[in-house]
Amino acid sequence: AQSVTQLGSHVSVSEGALVLLRCNYSSSVPPYLFWYVQYPNQGLQLLLKYTSAATLVKGINGFEAEFKKSETSFHLTKPSAHMSDAAEYFCAVSEGGGGNKLTFGTGTQLKVEL
Amino acid sequence: GAVVSQHPSRVICKSGTSVKIECRSLDFQATTMFWYRQFPKQSLMLMATSNEGSKATYEQGVEKDKFLINHASLTLSTLTVTSAHPEDSSFYICSATGYTFGSGTRLTVV
């Protein structure tokens, strides 16, 4: 069975500061890993995905994540937060490839302060 | 890239009525689609896997007679919430390709 743990349901950063959102996964097979952003009353926008290629994955809007098998982690980072980054972020895992169901973490609400 | 269209984006219905939500893959064929539900301030939970031409696979605890899924073509899956009640009010979102999502449907049952 697969699972995802997102540490910190709420993260607050200052505008211009580093964003670090944590995600740890559990999977019985090599996983595919995803980060999504959700704005209020909207759907999910894919930020980036790891599909067993390069361990450092670059996504949209300046976000990136690094797959660390030894730590079973896939933390999301952005060097400099912008006010528009304030949203809910979900980490998700899929077993057996990209065409399968996703298991989501509980989400992290990112607040960006002036 | 793959685009998934979901309709309607919002719907309000009376208790006891049924509501149909459509999920379309616009530029690709999807033999499998997934339906998720998200309660306020919570994460997304898989409800069922929709398979083209065959019965859907429901997750444990999801009432198959209440949430009817039809995947009659390679580009369309529908979720019908039958005899809706206020506790069915939620955000429903579909996905195709596994990781491409529609924009979601906010269902409010009054």
C-alpha cells in the first residue's frame, strides 16, 4: 500500500523567503510522485512530477523537488516566495506508473506574508 | 498536453434529487478515469476507478448504488449522485491519465 505524509498543515513564510514544503512517502514499488497546488474553489494544478528519471525535478512557477530514495522524501522548494504562491499544496504518490490512482497527503496551507 | 474538462463547475440541487457530473478527456483517449471527493479543508480521497466498457471499481466505503459511474466512451466518464443529501455536498474532481485533473465540481445539496 502507498501513503504520503505531509509534515506541517500550515506553513508561513515572508515574501522573498525560501519555501520548503515537506513530503514523505511509503510505497512498495518505485513510486511516481507529484506536487499539486490548489487555489480556493479551484481544481488541482500540477506543479511537477517525478517519474524515475532525474531526481531533481523542476516544475512551473519556480518550484522544484528532489526525490531522495534513502529518505523516502520528495520535498518541494522555491527559492523566493511570492504572494501569489499562497495556496494549498498536495503531495501525491502513484504506484506502478503514471496511469494509476493517486494517494494524496493531507495538504499544506502556505501563507505568504509581506 | 492532456486536457481534462469537467462540467458543471458548480451545482446546487434539492435533497432527494440526482446530479450528473461529466468528465471529458479533450485531446486523448482515456480507458481509465478516476473520481475523487474532497471535503472542506481536507485532502482528496479516491472514490472509484472508472473503466471504459466495464464496471467501475469502488473504494471501500463508497456506496456504488449512490454514486453511479458510467464510462461509455474513451473520452467521457460520468458520475451521478443519486438521491443526494446534504452530507453529499462536497467537491468532486476527476482525473484522466492518472495525474491530469479536471477543474472540479462543487456540489451543494440543500
